[in-house]
Amino acid sequence: MSELILETEAARSASSSHPVRLCSRADLVAGSGIVAWHDGHQIALFFLPGRPEAADRLSHSPEAAGEPIKPPEAAGELYALDNRDPFSGANVIGRGIIGDLKGELVVASPIYKHHFRLTDGQCLEDPSQRLRTWVVRWNGDDVELLL
């Protein structure tokens, strides 16, 4: 796991209608997490690469009007969750292990091993706990946070 600190004046003052660049594809670790900072928040980013044939199809699909397209080398899913584990209070979610539990993509917190769904942050062991999720997208080789 690596930690990436990107907090610029532009990022802090970005309005809600503009995406904020968090990192580049080169900063990501396939099948694992990194941590990026934005406006005082630690955000755990997870990159799950797609299959090669999916990347090939993507490179031949027409671009949606005004929407960035994932480049073939970056094809895959991005997930962004709060990095703070609500059970231990430690900022460790980005160091968790990615897996599949009961058909759900999850990250297991490295301390007490609670499982959080990557899609919505819901804890599978304790329905009263949920991690904040962040909307992220590819823009070329950059990962952007949508506020």
C-alpha cells in the first residue's frame, strides 16, 4: 500500500461542478488500495483491472459525448471509500485485503477484519456501520473525484 498526498489550492477551492484530480493510473496498485488526500479526508482508492478482452472492446467503442473514456491500459473498476475504520478508529482501509464475500466485492479491514462492500461501503457484519463512498472516474490516465 502506498500513500499519495495531493492537496492543492485548486483542489481545495474546487466547486461542486468540477472534478478534482486525485492521482494517475501509475500511482494505483492493481488489485490493491492506495490512499489519497482531499480537503482533509483520507480516501482509500481501489483499482480492480478488467479482463484483457474487455479492455480491447473498450478501445473500439465510440466516445460518449463529453464523457471521458477509460484508456485500454487503465480499463477496470475504481472504488473510493473513507480510509477510517469505524470499529478501530484507525486509517487503515486502504491497506485492507480485497475479496469476494457472498458474491459481493469487499475490502477486509486489516485490524478487526470487518468486511465493507466496495460499491456502497456497507459493513457486512454490522449493518449499522457504513463507510462513506466517493464517486471517482477515469479521465484519460487520471483518476478524478467528483464532488
